[in-house]
Amino acid sequence: MNVLVIGSGGREHALVWKLAQSPRVNRIYCTPGNPGIAALALPFPAESGDFPRLIAEARRREIGLTVVGPEGPLAAGIVDAFREAGLGIFGPTRRAAELEWSKTFAKDFMKRHSIPSASYRTFQTGEGPGRRPGGTDEARSYILSHPLPLVIKADGLAAGKGVIVCLSRDEAIRALEEISDPSSFGDAGRRVVVEEFMEGEEASVFAVTDGVHFVTLASAQDHKRVFDGDTGKNTGGMGAYAPAPRVTASLQADIEEKIIGPTLRGMADEGRPYSGCLYAGLMLTARGPKVVEYNCRFGDPETQVVLPLYQGDLAELLIASASGNVEAPATPVPTQGSAVCVVLASAGYPGAYETGKPITAPGKDEIPPGILLFHAGTGRGPDGLLVTAGGRVIGVTAVRRGGGMAGTIAAAYDAVGRVSFEGMHFRHDIGARAAAKADSI
């Protein structure tokens, strides 16, 4: 089977890397891809937003399965277009993907189906070209009267950056003003969700589903804040590790029973059957797991630690999801071990940053065993050399089948020391919570 992967980041590099190991896969294509992906996949002559051309080229190259990495094409209806054309594709329809592209829909859905989450209110920030920063008087009044802390969220897609935790009312008002400013979040800020703050530890759980049956992969924990100690602005993710020690077998069963299952049944009941990857971002509170948010695709950078631990055939699993038969493939649980990914970012990220900085990195034969370099924001300069081309540049992943998390962390940071580019910055505490938890047991 020929497979097409859509996307250009570290998540897509990890997907291509894992799919390339399947005996069911003949050729892999990717658009737009990146230099790391190019070592494993062929270029595909169609842009991710041009559905008619994507479909025509997929037919020409006999693509049996298309795997969608980022949320944008899903929200735009790529799955609907491919299915209408009779082509196999992994991911939810546009209506099902509303779980991610509208936080208001997701929060209302959870309320309707008694899925545990934070209490909330949603407010319009204005309509049309005359919309201005500041939100509405109603939103400001709610913020000024609601107990602190508060979490202010843009309703629409914001590349993982539209969530602001506010410890003071001044911070909350500034967050409202920022999100409602069209120059900051565009249409994503037309509505704002104001949530109670949930105390606990975060975890991510991926469920690959055909809409009824599902398989959950290893749990993971992302690090959203840009600086050590979970300080600074939210990012798309500065690193991750798997498995998350807090997600025990009994807690995993609880998550599946109270969150994953009810979500799939609720979507089916509402005429929005959900297939693809359902990513539940969770807060493990004293009262049990609660949903922070849904994503409708594999997470980034969690994919870079979850897929290396998955011992099944990923292509087989994704084909089963797309064809409505997730029960069919053999899906072994992840082997014992751990994985840690440290994201190397450009100076200034998640704000403004420069690109085109030359990257020094070990070649294929120089990478130590158990180390994977997943390209995210990389490109080729005029001289053909590797350069930075985004905010998150490379994800350095260490995978160890035995030993503790501390050893995996050490291996990841040793490999980080082998990569450099001007202005490179990264967190120094990825996985620290997991290591501390293991030491306390």
C-alpha cells in the first residue's frame, strides 16, 4: 500500500518514521514535509489545502491511505472530501473535529454527556471587521466576580497557544483583551471560554478509534510552558515523556470508562460519528481525571514519545480505524520502557523569531543508539545545508527499553548537546516530574 502523510512537523516525521517500519507500506509520500521526512518519504505535488488536487494526485499515485497530521485540514473538511471521492483517510470529519476547532462546542458537549471537565462560561467578543480588543462588558464582569485562578481560552484553533492561566484579575482582563484582539488570534478569538482552574497533574491519552471500538496508546505528559518550572507563555509543546507514571492501569481503565467511551458514544448519538485519533488532554485531579481539552489528531510532541513505544504495526492500526474495523489488527501494548523528547526552539519562540540559522546536528551514522531526531521547523538554505525554518526546530527523543526514567532523561539531554544553532533554547526539566515520581515509589 502507498501512504500519504499530510503535515510538516515533528509529529509528521514521527508518523512517517513509524509507518516506514510496516510491511504493509510500499511507498510513503508527504506534503509539505521537511528535510528529516525527506529521508523517508517521497515529495507529493499538492498542497494540504488544495483538496481537489490532493485527491487527483492520490489517485494517480494509488494512495491507499492518507494520514492527516495537523488540525487545520481536518477542520477544513479534508476527510469529508476524501471519503466522497472514495479514498481511504485516517481522521475525523469536519463535524466530528469540532471537538477541537471549537472549545465552546467541546465544553457544551461534555456538559450534555456528563463527561468530567471544569466549569465554564462562553462569551462572544464581537462580530465582523469592527471587532476590537477588550471583549464584552459581560465577560469582564464575569471575570471580575469569579474566584481565582481563571483559565481564559480562545474558542478556535490557536496552535496550542490560545490558553492563558491567570492568577489575578488584571492578568485575566489582559488575557481577554489579547484573545479578543483580531491581530492576535484572528477568528479564533471571536468567542472566549472562561474556565475554573483545575488543580492536578496533566496527562495525554491517545485513542485510535473507528467510532465504536478503540485502542489506547501509552499515556504521555506534555510541557506546554516555554521555560523551566512551567513558567512563561504557553507553546505548542516544549517536550514530553511517556509513559506518565500517574496513569496506572486502574486509572487508565477509569479514563476509558468515564471519558473515551462516553465521548465516542455521545458523538455517535449526535450524528457526528468519530473515527481517527481522539486525544484527550486530561487533568488528574483529587476527584479523578477531567478533560482539559480534546484534540482530534495525534499530539505534538507527544507523538514523538508515544509511537517509539508502540510495538504494533501502526499502518495496520490506522487502516483499521479508517475502514471501521479497529478490533481486527493485533495491537500489543507498549513494551516496558520509556521515552523522552526535548524540543529545541528558535530564540524568541513562542513569540517572534528569526529563521535561516544553520543547524549543526549528528549525521545518520553518528546518532547514538536509542536516539531519534525528529525534524519540525527545519529547511534547506541556498547552499543546501540544514537551517532553522520554524519556532520548534527539532525534537530530540531518547528511547530506552529498560531502566528508569532518569536514565532516559539523561540520554535525551546528552543528545541535545550534539545539536546546535544560533539562539537555540530548550527546557532543562523535561521528565523531571516522572523521575521524581519514580524515585518516590
